[in-house]
Amino acid sequence: MNQNREDLEARIAAFIDGELPPDEAARLEVYLANTDQTLADQVIGMISDKYAVRHLPKVSAPEDLSGRIMEAVERTSLLHEVENLTPPKKPWWQTRSALAAGLLLILSGFTYVVIQSTVRDENGFHNFVEGRNGAKEQIARDPGGGELLGEKDTRKGSIASGDLLDSESRDGLAAKPGGAEPKLKSEAGKHAGVASKGDNLMGGESHGAELAQLREEVALNEQVLRSQAVVQEPVEKALKNGFAPASTPQVALENVKAAPTKFVSGTPVLINLVARDDGDPQRLRSFLQEMIRRDDAAATRQVALGNQLTLNNALQQNAGSYGVQRSARRAQNPQEQGKQIAQNSGGALAANALDYNLYNGANKDFERQYASNTTASASINDNSGSGARGGDQKALEAQTGANASGGSGNKQGSLQNEGDFSRNNTTNTLNPYRIILRADQLAQVTTNFEVYSITRGPSAYVIDNFTTRNSTARRDRYEGNSGANADGKGKIIDAPAPGTSAKGEQARAEADKESEKIAREQLEGTRKKALDTATTAPVTVAPQALASAPATAPLNKVSPAAEDVAHAAKEQWVEVIILMDAPAVPAANTSMQERGK
Amino acid sequence: MPTDAPEPFSMQDHQTLAQLRRGNHAAIEQLVQRYQDRLFSTVFRLVGHPDDAADLVQETFVKAIQNISRFEGKSSLYTWLFRIAVNLSISHRRAAVYRQTFTLDGDATKEENASVNQQAASLRRELSQTTEPDPAETAEQHLEHERIIAALARLDPDFRAVIVLRDIEDCDYEKIAAILEIPVGTVKSRLFRARAALRELLTRQPRQANGTAGNHTVD
């Protein structure tokens, strides 16, 4: 019955809403009219009410409702976060249980110590103490090792050389009871050979020469470790002068990722660091200078250790100093001088220069020249090869005199002249600052400085040995440059805009004139070699410089590509130049460095 | 005002839901802008007071954002919001009965409150006439609306909900069933009973009444 009633109500509701099929609606109408007139009247009233309700006036939400809702949502979400952050209060029994467990643990440990000390063999214990003290005395008497061994102390277990061991190793040896056989730290991989030598010495046999060599190696190794420590120091230390670390710029990372082969560790890469408009260029520059200074100090130590790699970074302050500085290099080798001048004939000397010198062989001297440079320009002068770097420093006085001065054996690797650094990047209001970075240095910048970007011109690519962009056509276009610098070590070709350095212009012109003849002769001799090596040698071309280079440039027999000219005219991009094959760090030193870790 | 037929979970809902789950502020704002008017209208008809309606709509969105992770997507976002809003309104309405508050839209259920409610009704009419100077021919219609609103206010919350959803919001049975979480058959039978109760209230509260009529709450 109830079910029938509910069905009837449902059908009446559907009938009022017009949801009932027509035939069923008709049957319901007949049913209502014939059986229950009251219900029929009620249904009619319901239909009337339905339309009355439907036509009630619309109601609009208050204007500030959305604002109120958003505020409430934010407030609630914040409260929710705070609740999540608040640690739940632990029940009292959990806290007491933890305290009880801690007390039990302490009591157990104390009991164990008491029992162990009670049952310990006294003789053994005394031997242990005696051996330990003896070892300590030996260390105190002979911190340098060497002389005392074999003669004054023939007891097994004495320490061969304090220099060979770090503090942990000494402790380890000293702790050996009963004159145990000393062992050098096994983890010091590079010390494996050293350790074996030390063992021989400890047997009481004296090897003066070998010992001296060993000590020298140890001393060098320690210097390497110290230099490594300098390099690996957290950047925060370098940034103590007010440099706040910041997030990594996406642009820099993408550039690095896009060209991983160009940022191989140990490969010097010249890039342009341009502070953004909202950045502080002075801080960026200071940061870079500080970083270079530290790395340079580390490299200096490596030179002193006999490494074949020396980094020499110099920031020149004055425009004229660039030419003077460079001419000193040229003076050592007139022929190479001619080549370089020939290369530079299409452009002017840079306002300032940053020297990057790679010395080979026995070249151990180095120089560092720093200068604050408000106009911020740099250049690269890469000298690689072997031979003594003689060079009369007086030759620095004059460009032309430098051409005639002597010196030999200094093989010029490549040379890149800087363009006019008064050019501004159009996207930045700051003067571009040029500097040389390695991959690890680049990483320091990208992870610690936010005002940073790497700009690259439309066709000024860093073309390394592996890129395919160094096409034959491009090589042919710049064959003059390639030939002038071909030495198999690397190519950096850049013909900067002329007339940008008033001081060096006259001297450069004279130098060009005098050296052109020599350069041409050398060029012919090296052209074939240049063509052979250009396909694999890294070549970087600065289209803007080419665009502005004089058509009568004696050796740059190329015309700038149309797209390069267009780009140069459209935007004052700055060159991205360089790739050199830096001499690898000798394996021996590398292993020593690893040992220090 | 009348709205849609059952809204399936659309692609737009998918996108909005994904953004909401990520805490996207813009998505929340978009959701509020899209549904606040419809929700307010419904809730206002359910609770009968604009301030209460605004508070309930606000609470609806807050609850929705808080529990967005529990939303399974079986219905549309709109239906889900409506369900929250209607449930809040019904609960609010039931609680209001116990609070025995007197508002301009309040019930006149007790003898001792009759005079208060009479004054309130008079004030309400005066205000409405002051703020909305209706022409003479619309005055009668206005009073009729008042009569229906008053009758709706006296309905049981469950009855009121089905009438508002069906006759004002024009929801179909399935959507009402989804919102109220009851079977469709129950929706129909409850709708019949609600309409019958409303009919009775309107019958006892004759036209041209001054708001003092009827103290009937139909259960």
C-alpha cells in the first residue's frame, strides 16, 4: 500500500514537472479526475505553485562575496599549513618510555665498561700503553722523518716519515700496541708507491737519494693538496665580501647543457658574462676577479710543482698597455710576431686585455697582473708550446721594438684580440665584462650568482674539435685567420673593430707594416698546415669585427658574410670566443690530488 | 537562472580539478567566479537570508578546496559544490530552529513571538518599498513573492531543498538525487510531499496577508 502511495506520489511529481510520458500522463489525469477530486485539485495547485516559485526574482551575490571567499580560502589554507607544521603532541607515556629506555641504555653501557676493565689482562694493557707512548715519543722526536730512521730508531713500528702521514695515520700507527707494523693509509691511492718506499726505509736501510726524492714528492703533494683546498673552498668564503649566493640562472645552465663538449673540465672557455639590468655589475666583476685570483693561485702552485700547466691571468687597465703587453710576447719570436700581427691587421687593439697563457715544459715563471678595470675589457693571448720564455721586458716599451727583439722557442698557440669594449650589449645597460672561465669556474658562477647570462652572437660560435659547424665554407672564408694561427693546438681568431684604441693604433699600424712581409712568408708556409688542421682546430669568428674590418686588410682576405653584417648592424652582440687544448694535468699529480681526498 | 541538465565531468572540470589539486590560486578564483552566483541564489532560497547565504557560500568553497583531494570526479564540480552547499544549508536551517533567532525573514511560530515577527514583517515591507519603489501593478506581484518566500521559509529544510533545486534551479531528478544523496524515487516522492506542504502553507496564508499568517511548519 505504502509502495503504491509512493509510486503515485512519484508519478504525480513527474506529472507536475512534465517528465511523465504522454500516455501515462493521460492515464494519471483520468485516474485523478475519477477517483480523488481533492487530490486532483491539490495537483492543480501544486502546478500553480511551481510556476510561482520558478518566477521568484533572481538574487545576485554580493559584490564582495568573491573577495570574502578568496580571503577565507587563503586563511584556511594557511591555517592548515601551520597545523601541519606543528608537531603533534606526544602522549605522556611515550615521553616517559623514551626517558626510561635512554636511562637503561646508559646503565647497560656503564656496566659493560666496568666489567671489561675488571677482567682485562694487566700485562697486555701495560704493553698497550707503553707501545702507544713510545710511538708518540718517536713522532715528537722526528716530525720530519728520514734521518732518525734506521740509526737512532731501529725499532720496528717506528714511523718513517711524518710528512707521509696525515694526522689520522699517525694516530693509527701510534695506537698499534706492542710495536706493530706501521702501515700508511691505504686509502691514499697515490701514496701507494710512497708507502712501499717508506716500508723499506723502516727496515733500517738508509736510502738517502730515494728518501730525498720521496720527501720532495711528499712536499709537492702537500702543496697540491693545499692548492686543491684553495680551489675547493666553498664559494661562500670567497663571497664573504658581501656576495650573497643566489639561485642558478636557467639561461646559464641551459647553455652549458646544450653544449656539454664545450665545457669539458680543464678546457678554458671564454664566455661573456653580462649582468642583468637589475644586477650589480661591480659585484659580479669582483666575484669573478676573486674567483680567478684563487684559481690562479692554485695554478701557480701547480707550476711550482712542475706541472705543465700554468694559468696566467692578467687584467690590463689601460688601452695602451694591451699593445705593449702583447708586443712583449711577440718580441720573443719575430716570426710568430709577424703571424699574430698579420692576424690582427684587420682590427684594432683592444682597450684592455686579459692574458691567458699556457706554458709548456719547463716554463715555471708566471706573472699575475691585476688591475681594476672600470671599462671592463679583456683579451686573450694564448701562448702554448715549449721553450724558455725569455723576453726582454724592456720590449714592452714599444710595439715596433718588440717586433725586432729576440727570443726563441716560444711557440705561439693562438691569439685573440679583443674588440671594442665600449660596446654595450643592447639588452643590458651595463658594459660587457669579458673574462676567461673554466667549466668548474663557470659552475661556481652559475650556482652562486644570479645576475648572469651567457650571450652568444648569431654566428660567433665556439667551434671546437668536435663540432660540425666548422664547415669547409666557413673555414675557407677565414682561411687567412686560420693560417695565421695554425699550430695544431687551437685556433682563436678574432679580428676586432679598427680604431677602437687610439693609443695603440699608430704603433700597431707601424708594426703591421714592418711585419707584413715576414708574415706573408710565414703564412705561405703555414697555409697548407692551416687548411689541414682547420677542420679539427677550434675556430671562433667574430662577425661584427669582420663586418667592420677594412676591406684592404692584408691577410684577412675574406669578406664578412651577409648575415654576419646584418646581425652586427642589428644588435651589438659581443663575441664568444675561444677554445684551447689545455695541457692535461699530469697523471702523477692527479693521483696525488685524489689521495688527498 | 534555471540551469542545466546533468553535467557530466567535463574536460574543463578535469583541467580545473587538476589545477585545484595543485593549489593553483587562479583556478580557485576562477571556480569562485564561475559558481558563486548560482550557489548564492540557491543557498539564499534555502536559508532565506542574504548574510547567512553569503556565509554559507563562503563556507562551501572553503570546504570544497579543503576536500578537493577527496573529490572522485563521479559528478560534475557544480553538482559537488551544490551538494556541499545544500547540506550546509540544511544543517544551518535545522540549527537555526534551535537558535530561535528572529530575523526579518524569521518564523512566527510562537504566540509570544507574534508581535515581534509582525513588526519585522512590517519593517521588511517598508524597506522593500523604500528601496524598490515598485509601481502599483507590481506591488501585488511583489507581495505574492513575499508570500511564497515566507511559505518556503517555513518548510522543512529537506522539503525546501528539493523544491529549490527542482523549481528554482531546474535540476533534474538525477542531479537532485546526486546532490542530496538519495535515490531518484525518493526525490520524486519527497518532491510531491514538499509541494503538498507548500500548497497547504500557501492555502492557509491567503493572498494580501501581512506576513502574520500561518505558524505552520510542515514536516
